Amino acid sequence: MKNISPPSVLSSRCFLIRPALFLVLCLASCSVHADQYDVYLLAGQSNMDGRGAASELTAQQSATSDTAIIFYRNPPYSSDGWKRLEPGYSVPPKFKGELPSSKFGPEIGFASAMSEAHPDRQIALIKGSKGGTSLRKDWAPGEKGKPETQGPRYRDFLETIQQATSQLTDEGHTYQLRGMLWHQGESDSKSSEKTYRERLESLISRIREDTGVADLPVVVGEVFDNGKRDSVRAAIKTVGTSGPNLGLVSSNGTTTWDDGTHFDAKSQWLLGQRFAQAMLRLVD
């Protein structure tokens, strides 16, 4: 895994200079490198975590990014701090190795499209996702300030955001929380449209409250249409089109590598690009 470059330290040549000239010359020739980052949150279950095969990406698509970094946490796995973005920040079933894995999620296509739209900006992705998790239980936002009422994934995600942003500021960087991507729903496919819609609206409201960004743009992605998720798909579409700071990503035209649940590499890339297009309409 590739670490991001930390703030520059004093050049070794500074220490070869006599003490009397040390401060003056270091101020003139040695600087601390600090970046401004556009931060995006990524949350959900397996199709946000990613089950696309990294081996099916082109060399250009799978190249380590020069403009995007990622902080990934899926306990007990994590990126162990900020890393340059590349495929592999995903924990597929029965995974026992070290990250990066052989899978990827929509973050790859998303970062590529965002960087293409704004090549002068640095992007920081905070990704907290886990396969098989539900909104009714795992991601339940509960009550503010009362962790005992919150689902484990929601608690983990708040901790992940806090850890990731603290590391940025501790290293001298600045950032702006620009938006959130949400892709989830397969585990709630038995919920009614009304129930899932209300739960998703509650999650969005609480994320905005807990991050302190009242108008945080949020883009939600449709789950794959296998004929058994109509209520959840309808709820996602309603939420994603219900307000000025909300966006929707369609799964039309996508394909899966299994029996209709997990997007293949081509579709993961496409969804990432669609997430970016929807987000750009909200933040530009």
C-alpha cells in the first residue's frame, strides 16, 4: 500500500549549516507542504465496498492516482491511514489477506471523473462500507450523542470520519467536506417503500447533523434490478430526486457477475462515473 506524502520535513542540507544561519536559510529554502482537499464520504454495503475484479480494469483505470487519496475502514480491516487511491480497498467474503485486495468499488471511476472535471483539485475519499449490512439495523443512525441507540456500522462510520479528518489536519492539510455517496439496499429488500425511504431520509439527516454540514450533497445509487427489489429501488429513486442537495445514480444498463446482485468491473466503473456526474451537478 502506498502512503501519501507527509508534510515535507526540513531538508537534510539545513542541518549542515552553521546554527547562526540555520533559521534564515531554512525559512528561505525549506517549506512545509500542505494541501487543500475536497472530501467525499462513501458508505453502504457490498456494492459500495466493491466486488468488481481489479484485474479487468485497464492499465490507466487501475493506475495509482496522483490527485486522490483514500482512508478506508471496514473493521477489522483498514487502509491504516491515508493512501494514494488505487483498486483494492474492498474486503470481499472470506478475505484473509492484506489490503489492497483484488476487488474495487465505485470510488475508482468516481475519482477519475472528478479529477478529469477539476484537475487542479485534490480529492480525499473516506470510505466506510461492509457487505451484507442493513439500514434497518447496522446503519441505523439512532439518536445523536447516544451510541447505544446506533447501529454498529453507523458508529464505525462516524469514528472513521473523525479519524480521517483528524489525520489530515494533524499533517497540516485543510479540507472541505463536499458530499456523500450511498449505495445500499439489497439487505433491506423486504422493507416497504415507505419504511426504507424514511430510514434513508433519517440517515441523511443525521449524517448532515453529525458532520455539521446542514446542506451536505448526498447522491444515492440504485441497487440492481433483479425483479425482487422494487420497493427499495422506488424508495431510493424518491429520495434521490426529492431535494436540491440530493442526487440519484441509475443502475440502468449495468450487469452483474453473479445472479443479479454484485456489479461486475465494467459496471462498477460506470457507476463510479455516474456518481461523479451526479455529484458535480450538486457541487459545481
